[in-house]
Amino acid sequence: MKRRPVSPFSLSFLDIMFCGFGAVVLLVLILNTDTVRSRNAVFADLRADVVKREREVLVGRANLVEIRNSLETTEEELVVTEGESERVLQRIRELESEIARMSRETLASREHINRLQSDLKSLDAEQKRLGNEAPDEQDDGTRIREFVGEGDRQYLTGLKVGGKRILLLVDASASMLDETVVNVIRRRNMDDARKRNAPKWRRALATADWLVSNMPANAKFQLYVFDTAATAALPSSEGRWLSTSSRQDVEGAVNGLKQRVPQGGTSLYNAFAAAKSLSPRPDNILLLTDGLPTQGRSRPSATKVSGEQRLRHFLTAAADLPAGIPVNTILLPMEGDAYAAAAFWRLALDTRGSMITPARDWP
């Protein structure tokens, strides 16, 4: 049987539709596969970026904690610093107030000394006006030792040198090396020969020599040197009276004083204790010093002594002084001791003695 030939136009319509749909499905599958691959790649990139950002957030939070801790520490230090600053400012205000007060006291002391020097010059002028004996008519009177000064400078108006038992106390502390604190510090580091030749100490020696030379010829005397302790200038005479009529006693005491070297602090308490140790006790005390004491009976533990502490040491020493003995003070100049002049002036009034600050060119 003869077959009928196949023709494409003889396919049914349904077959054609299925073929078309199959092609479309194949195309969709191909396109969808590329889209999913691209989306997965983008998703992977975004997730890596998210992880990176999360790590940065964690690091940032850790840094934030450290910064907060550092900020709290800084705030605490700021509070402490502000407190310290306030204390420093308060201390500065206190020091400024103290400096102002000491300046006022120093000015008052200088004015007082100037008035005393003016009175001294007035009395001297009055004495010259009234007239004295001619130099060739003068004699040595009751002088026990010759002392030659400059011209008419051998005077100390109002000083009471007389008495039956005269005690001369000479300050030999380091401050007797000079009138300023800076020069005292400089000179105390020198050798003993230079210390003995210090102008202020040589002036003190000349003053003591003048005092001894003008003591009554029939009196008893003793010369003590004091710094932190008080000892007799003539070591063999410790605790006993010397005689002004004995040239050996007078020369020995004066020469013993000249061998001393100024050093150490000042204990007026121990100096007055020497007066109590003598028997019978003195009826006149001549005190040659340059300021208030730096210690009492014993050495203080602190290295610095304020003006108020020095005044307390002075009052303690004065309270222990035997009653009824006049104290005649010769006060040499020393900077920074505002209370000295007033304190020794008060001592002179209380003991019925005197207080004198001689001119720098005396005796």
C-alpha cells in the first residue's frame, strides 16, 4: 500500500503550540539561571560588607568604653587639680597677708629705731651745747682698762654700766657675722680667721671691750659668751666672779672673748640661766646681742624659726630671769627681725634697765 508523504503543514495546531511553549520554557529556564547566579553573587558581596560593618561597630563600641573610662579619669583628675589649685591660691593669699603684716611691723620698727637715734643725737648735741671738760682736763676716772675710740664716739647715753656684780652677756651666734641673712650664710662657710675678722663681730668685740673698760674699779664682773649654750669667756672662771681690780682677770676675759668664733643658733634662755648660776647673783646685766633667740632651752626639731616662735622663746627666757636685776641691752642691727627692738625695749622697762641701738661707727 502506498504511503502518503509527510508534510510539515499537516501537523496539528496543538503540536505547534506545544513546541512554542517548550521553547519559551527553555528560554525562561536559561534566563532565570543567570539571574539567580547574579543575585547570589550580589547577596554574598552584601553579606561580607554587613559582617565588616558589624565588626567595625564592635570595635567602635570597645573604643567608646575606653574613651568613656578615660573621660571619667580625666574628670576626676580635673576635680583634684581644681582642689589643689584652690589650696595653692589660698596659701598664696595667706603668704601675701603675712608679707604685708611683716612689712608693716618692719616699717614700725625702723621708725622706732630712727626716733631712738634721733633722740640720741639730740642728747649728744645738748651735751655738747652745755659743754664738757677740756680733753686735757679729763682723766680716766674709774676706768679699769684703757680703750681708745674715734674722736668723741666713746659714749652710750643712758647705759648703766655700774653695779657691784656686773654680768656681761655677749651673743656669739652665727648672726653676729653680718647684718644681712645672705651675708651671714656666706660668712659662716668661711674659715675661722675670716669669721673673727667679720666687721660686725669686730664691732661687737670693740663694744664688749668698751663696756669692760668702763666698769667700776671696785666691782666684781663676769663675761659670758652664748650661742646655743652659755660659757665663761675665761674658761677657768666658770661659775665664779672676777675682779675688775685684777688686770689678769680683765685681760683674760677680754682675750678669751676675742678667741671665740661666731657660730650656731641663739639661746637667750641658757644665757639668763648663767645669771642664775652665779652666787651671789648679779645686780646688773649688760646684754650685747643682735636680735631675738632662735631656740629655747634645747635645740628645736624644725630647721626654720618664724618671728612669732622667736618672740615666744624670748618671752620664755625673760620669764625665767631672776627678779630685781636690770637688763641693759645693746642691740646691733640685723635684718628680718621685726619684733626685736620692741621686745628688748619692753624688757628694759620691766627690769628698770635700758635698751640702746648705737650708731654703726661706734665705738
